[in-house]
Amino acid sequence: MSKLKQMESFVSVATRGSLTAAANAEGVAPAIMGRRLDALEERLGVKLLVRTTRRISLTHEGSAFLEDCQRLLIDVANAEASVSAGGVKASGHLRITAPAGFGRRHVAPLVPQFRELHADVTISQNLSDRVVDLAGEGFDCAVRVGDLPDSSLVSVRMADNRRLCVAAPSYLKRHGTPQQPADLARFACLTLSSDASQTRGWAFRVPRNAPTDGGYELIHLKPGGPLDCSDGQVLHDWCVNGHGIAWRSIWEVEAEIAAGQLVPVLQAFDAPPNGIYAVFPQRKHLPLRVRLWIDFLKHHYSQPEFWAAAR
């Protein structure tokens, strides 16, 4: 059995959450899928999935391996497509979606550039902070920022997304500076009111209760304040104008930090970065225009100059 087939079966089971569903999609018996997974885990010497009669869940190692497998399988598909397509041009209509703020800054400017390279492709871009149902609403690809919920979608991590607390110097001069995350209860915090955003709260990395082990744990706080809004740009403007402390992604505030309009606070407690992803429905044959769009984004987002120029 090829290593690639084992990986394909693992990804299919993990994303569908069921041996039976994965087997039906491939037209084989569930027992065959089970044997492939057993062989993969035996070869790697690690448990990837916890299987019970009612559900299948990923182990910590399985979650990390899933992301690597998805990326590898996409690279293989792209390599095959570049050979088999030969002189065939990408064509057809590409429907993409992204969060409003990130999409305006870091997706929309790339769309005309992509079309200059692929003149036979037409593009519709949707900007929305709600989680769009890609398959149900007919979208080919989404850019998503942050922790991804479990789903049957395929995701490709394209860049890190660092988050931090910031405030205007004028606000800190009037009210002081928090020294640890618990201090935020005494400050005006500018929070998103959208149900789809920051539902777990603001994330911080703090020392474990046993300080001698030098370890850290991730905590989530839901600070409050006199102002909240469902629009991230409004929170951004309030923060720059000195109305409170906000928890934002670095791509939203990097320019203002460089200009001295905003100051990072609680940097010693910054949470590990989450990701910026391309997400798309699982398909056996991904259209060439979608493959090329994802590669185009990955290329630009992997360049430090891209983020510097976007300030």
C-alpha cells in the first residue's frame, strides 16, 4: 500500500468524521479504510485517531499530521495538474470570500493581479465577517483568519496571525498601563459584539500555577467596557482615538504601531499565533483556477515584503 494512499484515506476519514462516509466516498468497504489507517499508525508509531463505535476524533498528533497531509496532497495535485494541463489555460468563474477587514487589505488588492496572469478567469469576491457556507452558497475558496472549527473543508495554512493588545498613548497616559491580563477588568476594553467573532474571548499565555516548572498555559478572558461594536474597523478607530484597549491582529495595527499612534501592552502574555488559511470544499479534482489562486495567495503571503508593503 502506498504512503500516499494511506494519507489520502486518513485525510478523508478525519475530515468526514466517519470511516463509513470516507469509504462510501471512495467506493470501498469501511474495513479497507480501517486497515489503511492501522497500517499508517503502525508505520508512524503514533496514534492519529481515537475510534469508538459512535465517533472518530483526532489526537493532538493527528491534528498536526492532518494539516501536513492536506498541504502535501494539494502540492501533489498541483504538480500533476501542471504536467497534465500542459498548455491548457485556467478558465471559468472563480468565487472567493474573505473576512471584510482582512479581505479589503490583503485579498482584494491581489485579485486584479491574479486576473492579469489568467485572463480567461472571471472573479467574484465576497467580503463578509460571517462564516460563509462554501458548498451551500457555491463558493470555490475562502480566506479565513484564526482558529478553524472542525469541518469537512480542506484548509491550507498560508501565514501566521499574531494577536496583541494595543492602546493609544493618550489613553495609557490618562488611565495607566495593565501589567497582567487580570488587570483588564479595570480598563475600558473595546470588544467585538458580533456572535461570529472572538467568541472565546481574548487569548493570553500565562505561567502555570506551579511557577517552578517554567511552563505556560493559554487562558481566555472576556473583558468588557462601555463601548462595543460588530465592526472591527470601528473598534480600530476608537482605539486610535484613545477610547480604550483593543485586542487586534498584527496586520490590523502594525502601521499604527510603527507610526506611534498605538502602543502594544501586555506583550509578555501574547498568545501563540493562530493562522491565515485558504479553505475550500473537498473535491477529487480541484479546478485549475482554484489551485492557481491558492498558490498565488501562498506565494504572496509567504513574503515578508508583502506585509511590509501592505502597511
